[in-house]
Amino acid sequence: MANTHVLVLDRASDQHAEIASTSWLPSGDHTIFWRMKLASLPGVGEEYTIISRKIAAGGVHAYLIHVAPPSYIHASIRRADGGESSVHWGNVEIPLGLWVTCAVTCDISEATATERELFVDGVSRGNGTVDTSSNVTAIATGAGELNLGYNTKIASQGFDGKLDEVLFFNTILSQPQIAAMQNVETDPGAADLYCGWWLNNDLLDGVASFDLTGVNSPTFDATDLPDFVVKHPRAISVTPSAGGIGFGI
Ligand SMILES: [Ca+2]
């Protein structure tokens, strides 16, 4: 596949995409992958929702990922009774007006403090800071709604910017696997890919039948695509060491 378009969501117009779903999305180990470019930064009290998956019964979010001020990533999962495990990565500032590629992994069997790991442009940013710890060992399933760029519980918390290639894997991808996805559009036949949207001028799922519907007329852009290059290179230092030359990244 060639990447031809990205999804454009205007927060002021409440543009987003949705699907009313039955019991799907992984309930255990998983990886959520997406590319995004912020058109503005969230202010105090604002959240820019990337992915929201609400369960109708009890009104809980099985999954929720958003950007909150100053511009850090927040991810939470819940079990059916509402018990929540939420984490934020305050050490990550998502830049304004630059494409970034993100992935959050979840090892459901790990202690809450280490079960999630964030990757930005293929580089681990650690396990984050735990906000709520409720030992979620199985993520809630059941009828509900999945949204890109919208939070069905807090309708004003939409996304402002561009999204591309939103993928759910029902496995924990490794850092090398995530890094390998940085600069190439993922093949719909990739192993353990559960569902995903390539957003190439439509909202159709490229794997199964999880097709989205646009709300308030979101648009597509064919000119401002992720450039698929490493945009945040780390400094490399070379230092002499006993017995030879060592280097660190
Ligand atoms: Ca695309």
C-alpha cells in the first residue's frame, strides 16, 4: 500500500469518526499504534482524544488515549466493573505541527506500574506515571462505541489535527518491531493485527469489518503526509574507554 491521505479533524467543529460496536477489541495484551500531528496544543483542562472506546453498560471507557496539557500522552484501560488503570507520560512533549508516530503496549499480566509502555518515533519513553491503579487483568468488552478524535463521555474533548494509520494489535509488539514500523506504512496482513484504519481517503477498516462513519464531515489531506523519516534523532556521543572506543546513544 502506498500512503495517500490522512484524516483531518477540526476540534472546533467536533469532527470525528465512530463505529457502534459489539464485543471486540482485545481484552488482554495489545498494542495501539498511531500517527498524529497536532494543529494546536491542549489548554488547561482540555484533552484531545485520540482513541475512545466506551462500553455502553456502565458507561466506562474500555480504552482511552488522549493528549492533555502541556502535551503529554495519557492512556487508560478499564475492566467491566469500572476499575481503571491509567497512566500518563509527562516526560513526553508532543510537538505542535510535526508528525509523530506513537505506540502504547499493554502487558495485562504485569503489575499496573509497568504494564504499559509508550514509544514515540520508535523510541521507548518508559512506563509512565500511574494515575489510577486498579489491577485491570481483563479489559471490558461488550456493546459500545469506538471513536477516533472524540470522547463520548466528554463530548467537548475532541482532537485537533491530523491522524493516520490507527492500528490495534492483539499482542505486545517489541521495540524493534515498533521501530521498524516507523518509516513504512504497515501491511494489512501484518501478524496479530486486530483491526486498523489507514485513512487513505476513507474511514474503512483495512483488516476486518470495523468501518467507521464520519461525524461533522471530517476531511482528508493528500498533501501533508507523515514523511517517514526520523524526526527526533538522539544525540550520539563518542567517548574513549579503557581498551578501545565506546559510544553511547
Ligand atoms: Ca493514510
